[in-house]
Amino acid sequence: MSIQARRERERAERERLIVTAARELAESEGWDAVTTRRLAAEIEYSQPVLYSHFKGKGAIMAAVAVEGCADLAAELHAARTAAPGPKEALAAVGAAYAAFAERRPALYDAMFTHASDLPFATPQAPPPLKQAFGELVEALRPLAGDDDLPTLTETFWSGLHGLMTLMRSGRLPRDDHDKRLTILINRFAR
């Protein structure tokens, strides 16, 4: 192995270590606890090493968000493809999305709540963002009828996100979550 290849491998490993540490720290203590100083201590590298990989906390959060979108895409794909029909697939995707947001709140916030420089809904969007959205598209495709599929998908996603955000913030009671999710899915599965 050449020296250059070894350096590139070590750099990729450090970057992976930074993203993993940020993700774990955010999940355990929230994003306010994630600072470059704290991350440097966690991974036992200096702050300048972190800055040689990422411009700052926002760039680290963006890397975590991209990783989270890959995870979400995989979960949505598994839910969609395991369902016996289109309506069941949409219900399974909606339930998987909601479960992901509940199970991984800090990751979900990095992906869809905190400000980000990630280019959503553009050709420049990283592949995991496109894949996660693509799973929503595929769940709605057989049910879209004459509706514009991308716009329909954005509307469905907005509904899911709104339900999760309002419930997680205490603005909607948790007790009726399943009922609200069922109503949303049924409106789109007609």
C-alpha cells in the first residue's frame, strides 16, 4: 500500500470516527452537547484535526444527516418491499418513518429540523437524501393517479414530518398518534 493510500484510509477513518462520535453524543445528550471541543476530546484528536475534516459543527451535522438519510432509506425500503400491496406499503412506510423519528430524535433533527447547507430537492443532493425521498415516491407511485407524483410525495412527507414534529414537541398529544397517522395514510391511500 502506498503512503498516499494509507493517508487517505486514515483520513476516512478519522472522518468516520468524528461522525460516529457526533451522532452518539447527540443521541445521548442532544445537539447542544456536540461541540468541536467535546468531539475532539471524545475522539482523542485536537480541534484542528476536526477542522481539517469539517468546517464546523454544521458540516458535522450535515454528515450525520446524510448518514441518517441512508439509514432511513434502508428502513423505508424494507417496509415498502415487505408489504403485500400498495396501500399496505404506504402504511408500512408511514409507520417506519414515524418509528425512525421517534427512535432516533437527535438524528431526525439533524436530518430534517436543524438548519443545514445540504442541497435538498436538487440534482446536487447527496444520494442518500434522494434514496430516502425515493422510497416515499415509490410508496406513493401506485396510488398517485393523476396527481403530480413529486408534489404529492412532498405533501405526504410534509404531513409525516408535521405529525412527528408537533407530537415530539408536545403540541399534539402522544395518545392519538396512531389515529392521526392512520388518518394521514388513509387520505393518501385512496
